[in-house]
Amino acid sequence: MKTCESDVQGSASPGPRSAGLAPFHVAVPVADVEESRAFYADVLGCVEGRSTEKWVDFNFFGHQFVIHQAAESAGKRASNPVDGHEVPVPHYGVVLEWEAWHALADRLREKNVQFLIEPYLRFEGEVGEQATLFFLDPSGNALEFKSFRDPGQLFAK
């Protein structure tokens, strides 16, 4: 299985970035840097970049993702009902290619990750058909990974 940083145009677990799409940068609070460092490296396969005792950069599927020690802020969220599920807000993640999403779902199961929302298919046979799943990192930050059967329908109505 490939790691978070490899093959950003997409196959196995890391997930694609569209050609020419600029990488995003996001920073999230964590309660314990070492516990979160292990999760992002070992469970998701992200490769670490720069770091200090208080923060760590990761290559998160071709994007710059940073965990920051901030226990008082970690995991605070609300939720909204969607398709009979309580979708956590805020959440973050990546849109993967179809095969990469399935490989990630398998990897998460193998690592015994507990899903907030089990992998499932939304809008089956309709415009915007997509696979999605949600889980929490060790600090309670919500992650969603999704994939569109037809990537051209990412923003379709």
C-alpha cells in the first residue's frame, strides 16, 4: 500500500490531486502530539515533514496538514443530520479516486479504526453518486474521505 505522500495523482491509499490543483494547508488542534503523530503516520500512512515538540507537518495526500498541541481546542464539534447520519462539523478530508477510496476503507478496517459513519454509497445511480466514510483522530477531530464514481460530478447539482 502506498503512503500519504506518494503518487498524488492517485492510486492506492493516498488519494489524488487534480493536475494543477494547488495543495491546501490546514492546521488542527490535538490533545497529544505524539499520539496524533503515530495515528497520522501509522494509520493513514502520512509522511512527516518539519516538526517541533508542539506541532508536526504531514504530507496529507499531497496537501500540507499540521497538527498543533492545543488540548483545550481539540475535538470540539457539532453535527448536522445528513442521510440519517449525524455528520460532524467541522470535519476535513480528501476526495479520492474510486479505487483509492476503497483501499483506504480497507486499510482503516485493518487498523481497527472505529467509524463514526461506516463506509457507504450516497446518491446511488443518481447525479453525484459518491462513497463516503467518517472517523475521528485520537483527539476527536473528524475526518471524511469520499469518492465520486464520476469525478466530473464533484459539484454537480
